[in-house]
Amino acid sequence: MRPTSPLPTPYLTSVPTPQGFFGPYGGSFIPPVLREELDKIYAQYMAIKDTDKFKTELEAIRKDFQGRPTPLFYAGRLSEAVGGKKGEVEIWLKREDLNHTGAHKLNHCISEVLLAKLLGKTKVIAETGAGQHGVALATAAAFYGLECDIYMGSIDIAKESPNVTRMKILGARVIPATHGLQTLKEAVDSAFEAYLEERETAMYCIGSVVGPHPFPYMVREFQKVVGEEAQWQWKEQVKGSGKPDKVVACVGGGSNALGIFSVFIDDEEVKLYPVEPLGRGETLGQHAASLKYGTEGIMHGFNSIMLKTGAQTEHGPEPAPVYSMASGLDYPSVGPEHAYLFSKGRTKLAGATDDESLRAFFALSKLEGIIPALESCHAVAYAMKLAREAVKEGKGCKILVNLSGRGDKDIDFVWTKYAETYGAMPIEELLKAE
Ligand SMILES: *Cc1c(COP(=O)(O)O)cnc(C)c1O
């Protein structure tokens, strides 16, 4: 008998509601014209998602273009370095860093653009902050031959020039948002404005399990492939109970985490850890740990747990400034499904600081020959901590980590900022828990 969770079962077909609610979280708090458009997309998605055409095409692209399934890899030297022994305490990595373009984001971008194409749209629109979502979407748009408009704050355009160049090479138009602070928030406004005007021919594509219904639901469905693969790979490759004891993933908006968590939600024996960026301190503005420090509120068209300043804007509570050295994690809220799972006790509070994540960056690079994305390092750092605890308690523990992306994009940052402190540090020092 499987232990049951306090959640509706089977979870994935019971949650969210047709209105996009995960318990009290989620929903759609947007102007009526926009809601009408998104309701249409939801209805069309529901009508095609189980058709052979959609499923077969997605399967073929995942295999031939993206290189899926990505491997499930036993990080043996990393496991040993934190005291683990094969058969007892093991850390396994789901290698989304080997997915085409080097991260999990293409999983939902490819599916979103396929949906746009099947709906007869000729263009996709999105905003991007550091450029990771923009590059993944531009890749998918190039693959399908759709136009792609990416809105980006002028400040971010200047800061993230390699990603801007990538998007342009892939054929996307990068459109600067020149008002206000000229960063992500302004880019979101501009992208939505453009979408409202072009909604007949264009589809808006979101970058995580956030935003108004149906995006949190659709993106979870598109990322679920990661968990499905890991589940059968685990049964084939790992000796023991046939399932991991603990599953760990970093959380910005939460798409890679839900991708790997979703298939395990019905089985309470599998513990789930969404790792939030604790940055460089507990003060507001020094982290982006929404579940840990946040409260309920409506932002960007959905109800969730968010970090607020206490002030109000015309759209609702003002989001607090956030910080993480990993630019993919610095979001002042989480997807509504994360708020729900956490409020139900199904996921555990988990976090990693900049410093712990940086040590994990060097540990994985030096011990396994895998340079991880700074985002993913948060998950690796937390998995190392769980492994150390299990060793200390003399308990067996098999940990599955979603290695969401590769770190090529981060090497200059890491090297200039931290190599002098950590680069030459003996590995034993790096592995010390702090
Ligand atoms: C964008 C990004 C993340 C954070 O996004 P989620 O939606 O929380 O998964 C994590 N890792 C990498 C490599 C990313 O590019």
C-alpha cells in the first residue's frame, strides 16, 4: 500500500481546478480581454494535449532535437566526499544540463511554441531578465519557423550581451524596454502590452510555472517529462526500493522543481525539497526565499506566497527587492503550486546561501567534471547537506537532484568574483559545511 498524502489523489489529474486554482493559490487576476484570450488558449490546449498529433510530435522533437532522455547519473565521487557509500548514501543527478541549450527551460519553450504553431499563430512573445528564457524561446521559435519578439529592459540588454547576441543569431527581435528602471518588471509590462495588441496572431510564452492560469498548469505539464524519465531510469539503474528517498531541486519560479517533483507527489514516502536562494543574509533584499519569508499576495496575475515591501501599488502589494547570485532564482514569489504543496506540508522548507552554492559549484566541477549552473548549485549544496546528515545518523538515503542547467554562462562571474578565495582551496575545505 502506498501511503497517501493529504492532497487529492491522483494528484496530477485533480489539481489544479479548471479555473487554475491550487487550493487558494493561482487563479487569474488580469484584465478581462487578456483573460478571454488565455481562456481560449487553455481550452485549445485541453482539446489537443492528448491527441496523437501533439504527443507524437512532442516525443519526436524531445528525442531528435533536444537529445532526451537526459541521463540519470550517479555522482559517486561527490557522494563519497560527503561521507556516503554506494548502497547507503547516494547522490544521483538528473542531467538537464545535457538538454539542448544546456538547461531545462527548453522543455517548456519547445512545447509552448508547438502549441502556438498548432493554434495557427505566427509569432511568440515573451520578456526576459537575464536572457535565459529569451534564448530558450528563440531556439524553439527558430526550430518551428515562428517569429519571436523578446522584450528586455535596456539595463539588462547592456548587462547580458552574450544572451542578447544568441537571441539575435537565432533570429529573434530583442526589443528594449526603456521606461522606469529598465529591467525585468518594465519588460513584463511591454511584453503584455504588445501581446494585447497582437493577440490574434501571436502567443505569449511564459518562462516558469508562474503567471495567470493556464500557465502554471501548462508549464508543469511540459516539464513533467523530467520526472517521468527519472522515475523509470531510477527503477532501471538504482538498487533498492525503486524510488528515491528524497528529491531536491532549486526554485526560482519553480518549473524545474515541479518537473521532477510532480510524478512523486502521490507517494508521501518520497520527500520533496524545493531549495530557495538564501543569498547573503536574512534581511529583506538580501535573498529571494519566498516560501521561507513571504506571505500570501497577488502579483503578476496570480495569488501565491510572495515577498512584499508593505506598500501598495495600483495592481496590489508592492514586491520586495530580491537578491541571489543566481539570476534565474531572484524572483519575489513562487509558482502557485509550490505555495500549495508547501502549505499542505507536502514539500519541506529548504534553502542554500550564495556561499554554500559556490562551494557546491567547485565541488561538482572538481569531483565529477560537471560545471553546474549557479541556480542548480543551490540544489546540489542542499543535497550534500542532506547526505551529510544521513551519514551522521547512520541512515541509508538515496537522493535525486535535478541538475537544471550547465554553468558555462557563469564561469566569468565565478572566476573574477570568487576564484581568489575558493579556487585554490583544497577540496576538503570546500566540502566543509558552513
Ligand atoms: C531559469 C533557471 C532556473 C530557475 O527557474 P525555475 O522555473 O525555478 O526552474 C533554474 N536553473 C536554471 C539553469 C535556469 O536557467
